[in-house]
Amino acid sequence: MAQDILIEDSRILAVAKSGSLEVEPGTETIPADGLLAVPGFINTHAHVPMVLIRNLAEDVTPTEWFNDYIWPMESNLTEDDVYWGAQLGMAEMIENGVTCVADHYFYVDRIAEAVEQSGMRANLTWAVFGHEGEERVDQTVEFIKRWQGKADGRITTYLGPHAPYTTSPEFLAMCARKARQINTGIHIHVSETAPQVELSLEQYGITPVKQLQETGIFDVPTILGHCLYPREGDFKILAAANTGIAQAPKTYMKHGMGMAPIEKYLEHSIPIGLATDGAASNNTLDIMEQMRLLAMFTKYKTSDPTVMKMGQVVDIAFRGSAKVMHLEGQIGEVKAGFLADITLLRQDALYATPKANPLAALIYCLRASDVDTVLCNGKVLMQGRKLLTLDKEKIRQEVQSRVQRLSQRLPGTAIAYYPT
Amino acid sequence: MAQDILIEDSRILAVAKSGSLEVEPGTETIPADGLLAVPGFINTHAHVPMVLIRNLAEDVTPTEWFNDYIWPMESNLTEDDVYWGAQLGMAEMIENGVTCVADHYFYVDRIAEAVEQSGMRANLTWAVFGHEGEERVDQTVEFIKRWQGKADGRITTYLGPHAPYTTSPEFLAMCARKARQINTGIHIHVSETAPQVELSLEQYGITPVKQLQETGIFDVPTILGHCLYPREGDFKILAAANTGIAQAPKTYMKHGMGMAPIEKYLEHSIPIGLATDGAASNNTLDIMEQMRLLAMFTKYKTSDPTVMKMGQVVDIAFRGSAKVMHLEGQIGEVKAGFLADITLLRQDALYATPKANPLAALIYCLRASDVDTVLCNGKVLMQGRKLLTLDKEKIRQEVQSRVQRLSQRLPGTAIAYYPT
């Protein structure tokens, strides 16, 4: 049944049968005949500017990936590089129907600028390694003060100690204390690989998840990247925390990292959301691909095609991801009272013909290239696949002109060291 | 380095640095600036007309899938339905850059008509269940005589006993004998699930693969669908046979079927090719998606991101698939002497920006929607994403008008019974 969606300012006022809504004269109409309206896709854990170095670290181990490729290349990045990388990533995500992202990177003032221009919604975190010290954390607190609630409320900000394996417990405790002081949350990586958990048990006698609890990180709202290797005792800790877990299945498959115990997280009512991680590991920022992979991957892993049914898949993609963003009730549904973050998809591709089951088509047939129109916060960011807020040609030129310099890997220039 | 490809009739005459080839006046030029030329993608095992019933059997077990959904729905099919299903599937595949398919279905004369019109290359097999008897096999022999080598040689034909689990050993032996008599090959399903192998061991004391050997099926060239569960002794049999194995990872993941021991097949030099199976299990006919999944899936399964390196992935996708089709040296390479089956891909999408590693972009970034131009047998089938041989609108209408009737599932109407 065709429906109309009435939007006022940043919010959805009503959703009802086509033609049944009373509309004030002069109300703008966005054509959507035959299009499928879904909530804007949500990317709950990314490093957006890493699109700059995509496709440059393939077929290598996680240790090589960090120490021989990514961290040396990232040492080449300037603030301007990060700005153009963020522009590219935002443009790519809007084309992919993504309206909201939790980003974890550095030079984040420049990412915030790109978010402001793009019209997207974002939670921004300035990542800090332990060796960078308290002074750097204080700088990121200043970043938070500059940007929290800016861009018509589209930008929120969290603190970002990088991970338990790149910080000390004291450093984590210091970050937790500062987060409480300024009333913000924390976005952090945890338990990405089995060796990371082993290392934590050796060094500290506790799991990385337990470490987050003991250092007070879980005293504030958190977004956890990955968490593929919780131990049995971790589930209770995670269930009691105000937290959610970002899942990027393409990254995990490609890097032979294994897979998170999704079903156990769901059993414990621990929120799960979709994510792309950075394009250096995921190659693209395509949440629809992650949605399909999460569904198929879970069926594969459990040897049971009846699990992760279609309703559950979209529930994770939208409501689950909204919970991970701590924006439940605000985004993730096309419903009166919610923010007007909406993606409209074409359904007429041959690979979705005949039309018989829109939900199956959404999960298993459609591609991000079927995204036609994207709204965020009530504003149109793309219409008929034309980007309205960002300059695609300029972005392409700026990024292409930087790749040769950025892909250099000079000895001794890594931004950090991966220990396992 | 930009290159030109010179084509005469159905074959590639030369590939050389742009501008360096001597070309006769009046030679037609196909613009390809900035496009990536790859061999046409090859689909080594499909049931193309099943696009008619895509998205209609989701989240169910393999047994329910066969007995409660697919085989009842297939009992509704008329010859005309199959024709329009074939047209839809061919159009979808051409848009996806696929130029060659091994199809296994029924009413195959009508599929052959669609292949002839589409301009694609196909190996066509009329599937026969054991209960249909020798008379039906003889009818498919007549089909072979009508179509072998037709459509400028684009159509080849094989015999098609459905699978060891839907035929008796005597039936298989009879099919093998007839295949030898008319000098053709056999396309068959084998060892798709562990229960199928168990059933064979119980009933006959041997594996399905051994059954194929003992009944003489391997005395002729074969295409094997799936073969996820070979037992140890099967590898030697398969390596000695003139055979290849079609792999459809999306189908296997979605249906929780497990995964074939790809690495062991490669160790034994058993050819592996990519396939979509039918769209009723795979939802789409997208070989690029299968290529990406095969790579990621193998890395995941082995917990080793350094296996299935990019060169090997494209080797399987193109040369491997050509071997499975028994067309090695004819298709699967863009090289002088090969048939002119060529797919040209755009590389300018934001999700493949910056351009830094075309092979990584091909495998991990590009989508089938980036296919711009498709040639098969030296003829242009699609240019600038416009289909030149098939009528997309007519196909959409014909297929949509049939779906309600075809989706009916009436008791006692299944075309066969799945025993495990």
C-alpha cells in the first residue's frame, strides 16, 4: 500500500495512506512513486577518512595490516587529507543511503566540518593512543566542547581511547573520569581478535571487557567496535552496561578474524548494530552489504537457515543500530515523532523482478546503487542519485591527487604499534 | 596502461597498447576510455528461469525449501513461463557482465530460444528426475540434437540426470551410456549436503561421487553442481575425471549448507568455477558477488587472510570457470585467439576512489552496476548500460503478470520429492 510521509523541520509528523494527509498549501513534495522508504542506514563504527587508503593493504595478516601498512600510511596524513577523506566517505555513504555514522579517527575538527557540510548525522570521536598521554585527551575534550550538538544537533561527540590493547588501565580510567566530568560517552575498540584477549589475560589477568568495567569506562554510555571474542563472564558485564556492539562482517570475513557470537549477544539483549569499520579493511562503506552478510554469515555459522529471519535482520540494521548509537526512539524507524532520516530505494531492477517480497528484495537483492533519494534531519541530501550537498568531482580530484603521497610507507613512521 | 582490443567476427585478434594497432578503415570502435576490460563473467551452474520465483522461499530448511516451496511452485510452470523467466535471467546476467552460463532446467527448447535472442553463450541441460524414466531422457537427447552448436556456436548441450539423490544407479548408468553414444557431456548436482552423502552411503554403500564414477558418468565430460561434502576418497576420483565443480557461496551461506573444501580441490587441481545456482536460492544472478564471497569466505573459513589472494580469486572466476565449462582456451581471458566475450567496467564510483589498485577494486569494491558494456562472441549485448538484444520493459511486464499464479503452492503438486 502506497503511503505518504509528512515531514516538518527535522522530524516525521505523520505516515499515512497516500493522499489521506492534510497538507498546508506550499508544502514541498519529494516524488517517491514506486520507491521503498526505509530509515536511513546507520554505520555504528567507522574510520571514514580511511577511504583515502582503500585497496592498499590486501591479503595480509592483521599484524602486518597494522604495523606494515595502515599505521605507517596514516603517519602521512595531514589535516587537509583527513578533511577530503571525510568528504569522500560522506559522499560515498550518502550515495549508499547511510544517514548516520559513528566515526573514530583523528584531526576530527576537519571531519566535523565535512559532516556539517554533508548534512549527515554523526557521532564523532577523536581517537587517542595511550602513548599520546593525558594532554592529548584534554585536547579531545576541547574538541568535544567545540562540536557537541552543533550542525542543528546532527553532531554529537564522544571520547575515544583507542582500545585496551593500545592504552594502559590507568589511561582508560583517566578517560572514563574525564568523560563523566563532561557528561559524554566513549567509543572504543575491544576484543577484536583472540590474541588480544589472551594478551590482556596475560598482562592483567582479566579480559578486555572486564578491563573496561574495572576502569570505569562502562560508567558512561559506550559504543564498542567489534568485540568478536567475549569470554563467558563478559556477557553479563556487557548486558549491564549502557553499551552496544558494532558489527562489520565484511571486515571480519576478509581478515579471517572469525565472527562475533551474535546469537548470544541477542539472547543477553545486548544491542547489535551494523558497521563498515574503515574502508582500509572493508574496502567500501556499504551498510546494505553488511546487512546481507550479517544475515548470511549467521545462517552459515549456525548451519541453520531458519535463524536470523528477515524481520530480525532489519531490526538489527535499523533499531539495533539506533540503540548502538544511543539514539533509540530518535532514528531507525520511519514513524511519526522520529527524526526525518529516510532512504528511498528503487525496486525496479531486473535483479529484484518480479516484485513479490519487498523485505527479501531489500536484504538479498537490492544494492546500494538502488538508493535514489536520501534525507537526513528533514533535508534532502541526494535526489535521483544526484548529491545535493557535496561536490563529487572536486572530491574525486582532491583525493586522487593525494593517494601517491599517502600510500608511501617509510620505516619508523607508524602512528602506533600493534602488539599481538 | 591503456590498451586497445581488436576483434574480428567472434574472436579477439590482438590486444595492444592504445593506438598501436593497425586497423582497417571502417572498423567500428566501441568507446572504452577509463573502463576496465575483463573476460565476460561465467556462471557455471544455474537454473535461470527460477528468477520467476525469487524471494519466495526465505528462512526455511533445505527440505522445506524443496518440498514445501520450490518443487510445488515449479509444478505451475508452463513452457511460456520458462521462456520469459529465461529472458529475465539472461537480461539480468548481461547487466551483471555475465556472458556465459551453464543452465540446468526444463522446457529447455524455450531457454535455448531466449539464449539465441540474448546473444549470450550457454551450455544447456534438460534436467531429468529418475521417476521420469528413459523416455524423458530420450526426449532430452532429441533436444540436444536440435540445439547442439546452434546460435553461431554459442549454444552447447549436455545431458542432465538431476542428481544421485533423485535417480537410481541404473538410471545414471543409462544416462551415461546415452551421453557416450551422442558424444556429449553431463551436468549434474552432487553431494550438496552432508545428509545426502549419508543417505548414499546407507543405500548404496558408496559416496555420491563414487556413484558417478561407477555408473560411468565420469566417462564423459561433466559439470558438477556444488559438491560441498566430498569424502576423502572422492578427491582422487574427481581429479582423475574430466570434471569441474561449480561454487555458489551466497546460496551455501544463506541456506546454512556449509562450504566446499575449496583449498583441497585446488590442491588436487580439480577445477573450481563460480556459479549462482537458481535465484530461488541465491536471489540474484550476480557472479561478481559470488567472486567476492568466495574470496572472503575462504579467508574466514581458514582464519587466514593471506589465502585466496587476489590473483587466485580472478583465476578461479575466469580461467577456473572456463575450465568447468570445458571451454578452457576459448573463454576466460582477454587475449588474442580467445572468443570475444568481454565485460567493460566503470572504475569511477566514489566507492572505488581513489584509483590505486584495480584488482582490489574489482574484487572488493565494484558492483555489477558498474558494468557498462558487454560483448559476447564479438557482438555488443549492452552498451552504456543499455541492453541491445532484449526488451527490458516487455520482460518486466511478462514476468510480473505471472508471479501470482506461479507462487501458488497446491498440495500434491510437487515435481519431485526431496528425500533427506
